Amino acid sequence: MGMFAAYAARIDRDQPLNGLVLGERPEPEVRDGWTTVTVKAASLNHHDLWSLRGVGLPEEKLPMILGCDAAGIDEDGNEVVLHSVIGQTGHGVGPDEPRSILTERYQGTFAERVTVPRWNVLPKPKELSFEEAACLPTAWLTAYRMLFTNAGVRPGDSVLVQGAGGGVATAAIALGKAAGLRVFATSRDEAKRKRAVELGAVDAFEPGARLPQRVDAVIETVGAATWSHSVKSLRPGGTLVISGATSGDRPAHAELTRIFFLELKVVGSTMGSKDELEDLLSFCAATGVRPVVDEVLPLDRAREGFERMATGELFGKIVLTTS
């Protein structure tokens, strides 16, 4: 018996979408300590494009069903959300299991069904739709950890979010606003700057623009293109949190003098813990904050979603639904 899925059949560094195939795959295998979830909605991440380029996905793991985020129904009929980091603890995996994101070692969520360790399944708050909940485990969790664990900001603090429009950046604006932060955003695109303000930014600027004030923290996912501006926008003692480098990871100017002279902190951040995801789910349920969904597509139109994400012409998340 098989199921419909979107999977990586080949690795193509230059034309990643050449390796994407939509079609039948075998049902997920049953393992001790693991459970099978019927996927209702799954969201796209840059991680999925990187996988098609072979980053974190070795050839010998192919074919690999893509997708690390999902919400659905567990074996007992409960509405659930998946925590997509496997092996953060020994639950359902060996104690020596390296930490990985779904699709680096295990088949992913762009399918009718997915199997994960029982430990990785959380109840979905009734306030959130499947489509909304499916956006939370990667981009929104990453933004939550960046802001509240690693930037250490408090209500009333100011934050610069680089590159409004991307999944993590959009999440950081909405979460920051809900938590009482003064949020500034940047984007090259005027429409995205406008959307950022509608979402809760105090103001949005062209990349590199001088801000009305120095900020307490910067949320950096763009990388080389905005790095220098991020460092220059911080107040003395401020914190730059970085979780991605979509424009490249080798800035021309590292701004080291400014970093040591102003005693700036640079903190790397990746994904988040199951506890943080639980807190994020509660935060959304309690405050009314909802993930920003750019477009919902049926799974058999996944290619359109990938193409759209590859061009960067989106604001928020692309969600795939299976029914």
C-alpha cells in the first residue's frame, strides 16, 4: 500500500526543483516508541529547498519525503502538532542518536502520513487551525527562541527584524508586537514594508537605512547582505541573534571592532526545544497571535509552493494540505 507524497528523488545543487517528485511512496514503517500521524497540513521551509540542494541530505538517504512541519490527527484521533527535532532526548530513538531535523534522517511530512517518536507529538490548541498550527514548529519556533530565549528582550525593548517577508522574520514581527516590543523591520520591497507595519512593526525601512533609534536586539536571518547594518543598528551591549543566512554567510565586513568596542553579543540560534514549542502554542492561543499564511495549496501542487519560496515572492508561510 502506498500514499501520495512530495519527495526528493535526486540532488541538484543548481536547479534544486529538478529533484522534486510528486507521487506514490511506501507507507511509513512502524517502530517501537514511534507513532503515525495522519497529516492535515504541513508548511514549507527553506530547509526543504536546501535539502534538494543536498545540504544536510546525503545521496544515500534518497528518496526522501520532504517537509519537517505538520499538524494532523494521531492514532487515537487527537489533533496534534509535531515537534520536528528528532533525537533531542532518547525518547523513541537511541541515546546516542544525533540531533536532526525531520528529512535529514527520517521521512518527512509532505505526505498523507508521517511517523515520529511519540515524544515529538504535542496537543494542538483548539484555537488554532491545522494550517496555522503547521506553521509553528520551525519558522515560528525559531523566531520564538531567537526573541525570548536568545535575545533576552523584555516588553518595552526595541528590536530590528531584517528581511520582512520570510517565515522567521514575519513570525518575529508578530511575536514581538504581541510581547510588547518596539519592532522595526527592513525589506527591499515596498509592499512587504507596508505589510510589516500592518503586522505590528512601528516602522519599516529600506535595508541599510538609519533607524530612529539604536535597538536592543537584531533578528538576523538574511546574513551577508544585512550583517553590517545589523551590527551598526545595535545599542552598546545589544544582542544580534542569527539563525540563517539566506543571502550568504560571508559578510564583506565582519565589523569586529564595533562588536568588541561596544561589547555587542552575537548569538547563534537554531530551531527550539519541545518546551519552547509548547510555550509558543500557548502564547498563540492566549494572545490571538496567528501565523501569517501566504498561501494554502493542496499537496499535489507542492511544486508551485517550492517555486514561490525559491523566488522569495512571499509574505509568511506556504502551507500544503492533504485532504
